[in-house]
Amino acid sequence: MWYDFVDFLFNNSIVIDKSVYVTTLIGELTVSAIYLNFCQFIAGHGDNGEHLYLGVNLADFYYKDNLSVITRLIKSRVFFLSIIFQIFYKPVVAVFGHRFQAGKLCFFNCLWYGITAVFFTLFIYVILNCIRYVYDANGYFSKNKKIIKTKRNHRFLKNCIGDLIRKSRIEIQCNKYEMINGFTKADEDKVYVEDYADLVELVMNPYTCYGIKNGLLVRVLYFIEKRKRKPYIFNKEVQLLRNMAENSYFYDCKKYQGLLIRNLKKLIEDNTEYIQADGAKDYYLNNRYDKQLEEIAEHIFKENNSDIKNMLIEFFKQAVGKNDITCAILRHILIEWLNKVAYEEVEEEEVKKIFKSLRFVDDELGIDYIIFDVLKENNYSKEFADNVPEILNPTKATNVLISLVMYFAIYKFRFDWKYIDIDLLRNIAKKEMVCNIKGQGYPFDEKTDIRYKNKVQSFIRKTCFSHRFESDMLDYIFATSDVTITTEWIDNTYKSFPELAFYWIVIKLLVFHNDFNLWGVKGDLNFKVMFINEISKHPELLAYSGMRDFLMDLKSHCLGDVKGLPKELRISFNSLLLIGADLDALSEKNTELYLDKHSGKYCLYKLSNFEGSIDNEKKKKLYDVVKESFRNYNCKEEEYVQTIVDDAKKVGWEINYINAEKMKKLLNEINAS
């Protein structure tokens, strides 16, 4: 059969006449023109505003990928030579055919027809595929875009064997990521952010970053590299993660940031030997590596939304108590964030999500120390105050509240607790702490008391005021947490711990809701006046009915028989209003009243409501006090009276419109006199 075929090639009667030659060339030109038009159509179809993915148009990539074999064949040198042979064979034979042997002419004639048949068969196949593409491209492209991207990803990840041997895994990963970073700059609208995140995940995977066709070799090389763990590799990994964290294209991309967080956590855990930590739970990161790792984590936390922040906390929280570096990084991040929440405006939704994530965090993180440090500054936002109790368990709540009371008591000789946030302290106290357990009737025993007290003491030993800590004060707080407030108890508290007395009375009254009974023994008047002096500086406490009721009883049962102004009373509008000083008492304290510009407001208020007669000399003294106070305020009469109304309102004393008008009229008379 083979011999018959060879015999046919050299002994056939095939001829190429002029009509066949011309018809064939016209047919080939027609088919080529059709293919050229199709290529132009594809070029126009690809340029339809579609964003580039990995530097190519996906529609164009789909076309080229499906016709890649044919395209390579058409571009080949063999195809070019065959076309030249078809075009020039007939003219050459017509001129020089007599010089060829008959057998050779039969062979070349047969070859010419064979090439023609192959050409038409090939182009018919191409045209049929083109027609199919035209009708199916849009539907297939929209439905299978992910498959096309996957093919493009595989093409991008493909590496030759030489690269695997010459370069390490981390070097290939860094190179691939730099290429991806360059491609993302063209995607300004972030159309492919999720797809690029998937590709980065493939790059970061040690088994897929090389390409899928070198699986066995990849595993061998990765195993060898993993065994070495050279510092060079670690440095390259840190640099890669830093570049990933600083890439703004992927900000708020949950998939990408989750991948980054997992890789950062794994890098820390797998390379502890290169990170020289001193083991302390509250140390500041100072190693040449750990500071870089902290900056990466901080960048992730700062530049992304609350979901990403929450994700970082959840991943790092798992390592608290197991890895000191991870614990320290998370602690420093939270310190900065909590300070930002405390002193700046942060979205309420973000605050709630993060605080919810911190609710069950391990004690190793020291979240109660962070909270305490913020609260002791006494200058925090409402969002912070509303949400901070959510992350305090009973033990931490006890530590924070008792430490706050003791801190301001111990440092009272330097500064006052400017604003006592009762609502915040009440929310903290709801955590079933030991003091609240007694007040609310929860089961309680002496062992529980000792256990809580020891934990508070251990907490205070690590705070900024540990060097001034007094165990006697802590013992007294726990011993009297559920004691009824009486005049004897108030006197005893002021005698034993004068710096603690006011704060502890306030906490027992408004936070623990302890009962009070001031009937019977009046006790030392000086201590009651000291309490009045303190409470007059805290109008925020007078907004609570419990404090107003207590002051009413204190005034009635302990200060009711006092004539004139107590010697120890600090003259101010609030203190005078709280004790209800009369005009006779005010006239006797003329010198001290002059020294306080607020006291003139109280004199004006009392004079405007006084209906009886008053001695001219006393009247003149009081008028002079009002004049001096008004002069010091340097404002209009209406504004001066309004300050009286506002100050009275702060301490729970309402001044109606009629009384305000009386004060304006009287102030006009005093200034005119």
C-alpha cells in the first residue's frame, strides 16, 4: 500500500491548469479577507471599555487563547513558505517546466494540491470557530469570566524550571507581587480588586506561587528552603508583607487583608527565634524585627474599616498568652486605638464592633490597664464611655473602678477628680463586682471578698501609683462597701481617710446605691462642711436625685441649727446655695464675699427674693458685694442674670422667669445707686 502511494506521487496524471490556479488563489484571498475582517472585529470588540486584567483585555485574551494553536501555525515560517509555493509554483512551471523530469512535476503538482487542501481545511476550521465566537462570545464571556481569569492567572504564575532553581520561593513571590502591584495601578475603579486578591493568595501560597505544572519539584524545593529558614528569607518576607500592607489599592478588601493578617501571624509564630523578645507583657517592642512587624500590623489596623480591624484582633487574640510578640503588638495597637476613641471622633459602629471583639480577650493582654490609663485622664469621648463597660468582666471591672477611686484619692493633694462620670461608673458596676454583689443581694462570702481584694491589689501594683498604694485604704473600701451611710460613719471615714472620704461617699450613694440614715447624732460639723465644699465643685453629681435627697437630709439634720456661715465653708455660689445661707449670715462675711466673684450672684438671688426689711448698713454691704461681682464679670446685666439661672440649674435649682426679671430689676437699681 505504501508503494502504491509513492507510485501515485511520482506517476499521476494531475495537472494544474490556468482556471484551477486562478480560482484557487481567488478562494484563498477571499478566505484570508474574511479572516482579516474577523480579526478587525475582534480588535474592535475587545476595545469596548473593558478594564484590563493583568495587563490584557479579557475578551481579547479569550479569543487569543481559543485560537492560539491556529495563530501560532499561521505565524510560522512553514506556513509562509507554503503560501509562497502556492503562488509562484504555476508561473515557474509554465516557464521552466520543460527542464523538470515528469516524475518530479507529478510530485510537485500533488504537493500543490495537498497544500491547497490543507489551507482551505484550516481556514474553514478558523472561520467556523470565528462564527461560533461571534455568536457565543458575549454570552460565554459574561457567564465564564471567572474561568477566563483563572486561565490568565495560571498563565501569569507559570515559571520555567530554571527560575525554580535559580531563585528562592520568596524571591519569586516578591517579583510576582511587584508585577501585580503594577497591574493594579491601571484599575483605578477597583473593578478587579477581589480577583487580584485571589491572585495574591495564589502567589503567597508556597505550593502555587511557582505555577501548577511543577508540583513535585515545588514541594522538594520548598521543603529544602523551609529547613534552612535563613535570616535573608525572613527579611524578604517582612518586606513583602510591608509592601502588601501599604498597598492602598487593597484597603478595605476583606479577602486580601485577611490573607495579610494570617501571613503576618504565621510569620511571627514560625520565626520566633529571630525575634528577640524580653518576655514582659507590657514591654515596648524594640528589636530590629519586632518593630517592623508592629508597624505592619498598625498599618493594617489604621487604614482599613472596622471589619478588618475586628479580623486582626480576632486572629491576634488567639495567640494571646501563647506568643509574647503577638500579644505585645496587639496591646500597642489597642492602646493607640483606645486613645483615639477616647480623645477623637470615631464612628460609633466601629467602636461597637471592636469593643465586642475585645469582650472575651485574655487577661494577658492587660485590657483593664489600658482602660484605666484612659479613664484616669478624665477626658474621654461619649462613645468610649458608652462602650468601655462591654469589655470588662467582673474581675476587670472591680480592678478599674476601685483603682480609679484610690488613684484620685491618693493624688488629691495634686489634682481633683474634675468630672465624676456616674453613668460610666454605674455601667462598670453592673459587672457583678464584689462591691455591687453585696448591695444587690448576690451570694457572698469572705473568700470571695479576699479573692477580689487580692486581684485589685495585684492590679494596683502594676499601675502608675503603685508606689503610693496603701493597703489599709483598700481594706477599708472592701470592709465598708455595703455599710449604711450615717453621720458616725461619715465622721469615721473623714478621720481615717480624709482624701478618700468624699469620693467613697459619692460612689456608695450614686453607684452602689447604699442606704443613708442621718438621724440621731449630728457628729462633727467640720466634716459635713468639708463634704459641702467638695460637692459644690461637682455640679454633675447634683443632677442625681440620690445626691439631692442626701444633701437635703444633711442640711436638715446636721446643718439646720447652724447660725451664720460655717467657718470652714468655702464661699462660692454653689456652696451658698446648697446650705441656703440667709442675708444676715452673708452680711457678716463681707470680706470673704468680696474675694469670690460668684458669691455676688447668690447675694443678688437672695436679695431679689427677700420680702422683709433689711438694715441699711447690711443692705449697703450686700449691694457692694453684688457690684464688685458684676464688675468682675464685665458683661451686660441680662448676661449676668442668665449666668445665675444657668448655675442654679446645674445644681438642680430652677429659677423661673419672674424671679429672673426681679434680679434684673434689682441689679439695675444696685448699679444706679
